[in-house]
Amino acid sequence: MTDETLDPRSYTKLFLNGQYVEATNKETYGLKNPKDNTIVIENFPIAGPEDVDAAVRFAEEAFRGPWSRFTAVQRTECFLKLASLLEEDLMPIMRMDSLTSGIPVSLGPVREKTYIRNCVLYYAGWTDKHKGDYFPEDDGFVKFVRHEPLGVCAAINPFNSPLACFFLKAAPALATGNVIIIKPSEKTPLGSLAIATLFEKAGFPPGVVQVVTGPGSTGALLAEHMKIRKISFTGSIATGKKIQQAAAQSNLKRVTLELGGKSPAIIFDDANLENALTWTVNGIITRSGQLCVAASRVYVHKSIATQFIEAYKKRMRAAVNDFGDPQDPNVKLGPVVDAAQLEIVKQKVNRGKSEAELVVGGSQHGETGCYMEPTVFCNPKDDADIYRNEVFGPVSVIKTFETEEEVLELANDTEYGLVAGIFTKDVTRAIRMSSELDVGVVGINCVSLQSMQTPFGGKKQSGVGREFGEYALRIFTEPKTVLINMAA
Ligand code: NAD
């Protein structure tokens, strides 16, 4: 079983109320494999208004009906069954997902699977521990507070980590008793459709987890729906703003936004250079730079700049040798997600050539697929687009600095605020800087890392709200206060 790849032609329907069903809307679109631009599916469904309404109706029925009667322990049992199903079933699903995401299947067995498994098991343990509060009757009233589920939630996901994102949103939503409709990115929807049925097999009632597919227009139907109470969105800043507007203009549904980044890695002269090189290169190369947490700005102390930059360039150049067929289990580096994304990256890099000094890469790799050379710029102009804005490709920009104050100012001089990394042996400096960096997550002697146990999310325009850890339970619940008059 584990060497199989599922057939994508079996996953061309919506997943509603526990079943794969034809979309009522008859519009479709095609999906291609970014390794060679061959067609994977010609007619992939686009969910329209009636499909989304149906999903919401089934979700409401499940929320008020069977799901509401599940005890916390029963919810945990479903999560545990799901984790055991994933042992066998996740890899074939990942392999199919890779056909359109271009994510190397080699990342599956350890990285992706561990991440997803940890997520499911982590939230399995929370179902009966997300307690409320109690206040004594000093004023004649006993007061207690319950954290209640919001009801019908929706997740609108990006193309770059479709399966991990599915679980990061579904697990805390379900642990707290909600139901959820997932809309994967139109570029990478296959794995999400296949994953959905595992929830049914694990004992979650039909309608608790559903999947609707389609582009931004389908996402917009969710964002503006009057019966959806929460959108958990991961994607670009521009789309995040539209979703927040749609939420405000419809029913003031709750919105969490996990958005883009232009994350700094800061290397001091006392850093362990080997460690700093490993983290910073991996931090921009992994998934061809298509990670929100990518370490795309590198600040190096002037006294070690020549040595560090030479070694960094060497590794970035050498990464070209890791390119290959993402469906080959030995290949580490794949293409970007599609021709459109490649074009965006190429345009940004071409513009960068007049704004900064190109020192590695700068071109498409090969001619048939959507591969972009690992690319490094140095000495950018202060207002260079390549330095200031997210590329979402394997492209980094290096700048040098002399003092801690100077580098803090440089690192914080941005509208992004997702993650940062500090590389130094000076613990006092690292702790001091961790409070001064304007980001949601700071790594010390590491970067581009997330932990399931701790909150993850961005400051400034990198996001609103926090996912991961206990914090994700808060964004899927609302407190209700009950006051008991003890004099009655
Ligand atoms: P995107 O914003 O283009 O699309 C994301 C999702 O939004 C897709 O499912 C898309 O169909 C949907 N969408 C598009 N227009 C919509 C609309 N008007 N209403 C509702 N939904 C709409 O993002 P992308 O290109 O898929 O992903 C890349 C971006 O995601 C990058 O900026 C990256 O940094 C960010 N990202 C952030 C995190 C994080 O945790 N902070 C994680 C992964 C990716």
C-alpha cells in the first residue's frame, strides 16, 4: 500500500456530507504537473453558490445533530483512529498531491508525516482539557465561563502546504466541537479531497469535515456566507484583506489570517557559521522557497561577511544538483507550483537585477518544468522590490551590518512580521533582541521553524491571530459567561 500513488481521476468531485458528489456548478478547470507541465486532470470541479450552500447546510446539520452529542473522549477516539489511519494512507495521498504541488515526495515520510501526525495527536489530547473558568459569589452571583464552539467554520488554504494546512485548521476546530469546510488552493486540491474521507473512516460524522474546490471565487462564497461563523485563512496579504472585508460586509464572521513574510536571519560574528549556513540555506531552499517562513533576508556582520557570503553562495549554487522529479523518492528539490508562479518569480528576479547585485542564479532551471534556480542578491538598494517584498521562490537577499542597533532597525523596517532568526553565541544579546524583533516567532540559532506546541502567526501585515498550540483552540471558540443569582 505505502508505495502506491492514488489515481487523481478518482478525486474530481466535491466531498460533501461524507460522500464524493458531482458539483452542481458545471464550470471546471485543468490541473498540470509543474515538473513538465503535462496535464494531470482536465476537468476539475469549481464549487458554485449552490454547492457551497449545500456544504453549509450539511455542516449545520452535523453541528447541531450527531457531532454535538460526542463527548470529549469520543472526539479524542476519532483523532486517535485518524492518526492510525494516516500511518498507511498518508503517503499515497502525498504522492498524488505532489502531482500538482511539485512538493518532493521525499519530504513526506519524515517531515510532512511527522508534522501532520504530531498535529493530530496534539489536538487529540486537548478535547477534554480546554477548560473554562469560575469566579466565586462574593457579590451574590456565581460566575462561570464556557468556551463554546463557533459552529460552521471554513478554512481557505494556500497552494504551498496543502495537507499540513488542512490538519492545522481542522484539528483544533474539531477538538473544540466545531465543523469545518475546507477549500484547498485551486492549484493543489487533490490531497485535500483524498484526506477528507479518512475523517469519516475515523468516526467523525458526515458533514463534520467537507471539502469544496475551486479558485478565489469559491473562497469568496465562503468568506461572504451568512451562515459561516469563522474563516481561518492562510495565503497572501492581498487575499487576506479581501476576506476580512467580505467577513465584515456579511455577518462579521471571525477571521484569522496567516499571511506572507519577508523573514530576516541575522548572523553575528560569534555565530557557529556551519549552523547558521545550514539553517539559512535550508530556510530559503526548502520547497523552492515557497514557505511563508522562508529566510529571505539575510543580514551578516561585516567582519564575517566575505567568509559567510562565499560559503552561502557555494551552497546555493550547489542546490541546483538537488533538482529533479518531485515524484522520485530520492529527489530533494522540486519546481515551483506552476507556470504562473514561475513567471511571477522570474519577473521579480529580473527587476531585482537592476536593484541589487545578482551573485547566484537568476534564471529558470531547464526548459520544460517550472524550476527556478536558487538565486542570491547582495547589496540591494534600500527601496528594492526584491529586498522589500515576498518573492515566494528560492530567492534571498543579503545585506551586511555593523551594530545590533543597526540590524534591528533594518530587520524591523518592513510591513511583514512573521518570523526571524538570530545566530550568535551571546545568549544575553539573543534574548534581548528576541523581544525587540517585531515578529511572531523568533528562532535563536535556528530560523524558519515552527513548533506545534507554541503559537504561530504574524505581526503587522503578516497576520491576525495565532494558530498552533493552545492558541488555536481560542480562535475556534468564544467564551460564554453564565451568572447565577444565589439569592433567588
Ligand atoms: P493566495 O492568497 O493567492 O490564495 C490562497 C487561497 O485564497 C486560495 O485557496 C485561493 O483560491 C483563495 N482566494 C483567492 N482569492 C480569494 C478571495 N477573493 N476570497 C476568498 N478566497 C480567495 O495565496 P497562495 O498564492 O495560494 O499562497 C501563497 C501565500 O500564502 C504567500 O504569501 C505565503 O506567504 C502565504 N502563506 C502564509 C502562511 C502562514 O502561515 N503565514 C503559510 C503558507 C503560505
